[in-house]
Amino acid sequence: MAPALSFPIIDMGLLAGEERPAGMELLRDACENWGFFEILNHGISTELMDEVERLTKDHYKRVREQRFLEFASKALKDDDGGDAQGVKKAENLDWESTFFVRHLPESNLADIPDLDDGYRRAMRRFAGELEALAERLLDLLCENLGLEKGYLARAFRGPSRGAPTFATKVSSYPPCPRPDLVKGLRAHTDAGGIILLFQDDRVGGLQLLKDGEWVDVPPTRHSIVVNLGDQLEVITNGRYKSVMHRVVAQTDGNRMSIASFYNPGSDAVIFPAPALVKADEASAAYPKFVFEDYMKLYVRHKFEAKEPRFEAFKSMETETSNRIAIA
């Protein structure tokens, strides 16, 4: 496993003054060569982050821990004896306890059971701060790419609602007695746009694949980890890349992960930005498709390489274009 010493960590304060060119160069390098980076001084208060962390860990302890322990006991029992069938089952499991909150186009926060009012209020505030941060980052990416301001945000808006989709996956990764057998979360790329992660600063485990080696994403207090999804790879025509990543189960500690996904609207039409398709190219390197269609394929092949997903839509591009024209 490669060391994380060179993992890109960007102080957003650099972008506010004379050091802005240097900060923008760090951002360009992180997007083009890593697909992952960590940001500090991002504008979200440490008090709010501390409150969200405390309430999230308390919620797991009170509501979800026992359920997870029952699941974990059964999963490991099924593997007793080490037979090939049991090992195969374990390889297809993720050692995580999760729940999902939708924010846009409509919030379902009020409908999620077992959340107390204080937790709902904190999550609502936190989601609002993350949404604003995602939009700020998209405009910074536009600047780095030479696209007009707001291009990426507009690309994410579907024609019917005129809004992106935005949701949060809240995960706990409890101690695992058999990390050799089961991953915290299997390796995958993210399907969507830009992902903002508030991760535990005491229990690690998140890794990305770079140059054939797994690299640790360093846990840093009050930072937000940013990674780029498949849709940004398509829109940038491969200038940016989504990156395989995973969570390695740990034997000690309960890792907290709050990942918020700022994605295109379900009916958004995704295609390479014309300004990023070179004049001498016969066509864009990536296909044109409706985001909802991509997601239907992704959920069946999440833990597989992304390239066959892109190729599948390349072959269906004529059909998709006809559908878009009719709509």
C-alpha cells in the first residue's frame, strides 16, 4: 500500500488572496491526476461538524448498533467452515450500517424513522452548507477547465424540475473480526457528479486506487474529502477521471462516514462539454445519455469497472439521441 504523504490537501483560504493561482493549480492537479482531494477552511463551521458527528455516532449507538451486530453475527456464521460458498458470500458483503437522506429535488428527512428532532435540524443545516460548497466547487472546476461560470451546475439540472439530485449516505463501519474476509465497502467508482465526504478523523480505512496501488485517504479533523464521479468524467471528456475507491474494514474503532452526492437531475442529459472536445477529434471520447438510464445500469454493475458502462452507452447513442429528440 502506497503512503498518503503526497495526497492532495487544499486550503480553500488560498483561493481568496494573492496565492489564488497556486491554489487553483493545486486544484487542477488534484482533479486531473488524483480524482480525490481534501479541503480545509471550506466555510462549514467546526461547531456544526462536531454536532453532526456527535449526533451521528449517538444515533448509531442507540438505534442501529444492535441491528448491525445481529446481521454481522449471521454473516460470519454463514461463513463458518471456510467453504468456497461461504467465502463467496462474504466477498459480496459490505461491513457497514447505512441510511440515506434525500435533499433535492425534495427532502425526505422528515420521513426517516428513528431520528430525533435535534439530529434532523443539524442534518438539514449541514446539507444546506454542503450544497452551497458543492456549487462553489463546481464553479471552481469550470474556471480550471476554461468553461463559462455555471456550466457544470446547468449541466446537472434536468429539464423537468430544473434541479440536481442531492442526497447523503450516512455510514458506520464497526469493528470487524475478519477484515481478511470482508471489506468495509467494496471497490467502486461513484456514479454521479461531485461527492463531499465528512469522515471520521480517528478511524481510517478509506483508500483510492492510484497507479495500480491502494493509497490511504488521510483522516484530517474538520476536513471535507472531495471526489469526482463518473458524470464529471463524461462532461470533461476524460480530462477528469472518477477513481476506484474502497473502505477497508478495521478491527478497532467505529468509523463514521457522511458522504453527500451532488448529482445530475434524473432526466439531465449528460454529454462531453463541446469546448472540451478537440477540433481534430472525429467525435467525443464519451457517450451522450440520460442520467437516470446510467443509474439503472450502474446499480447492476457498481462493483465492476466503469469502462464497460461507458461503452454500453456508446453503442446505444443513436437510440438515446432519438429518444431525446422525441422528448
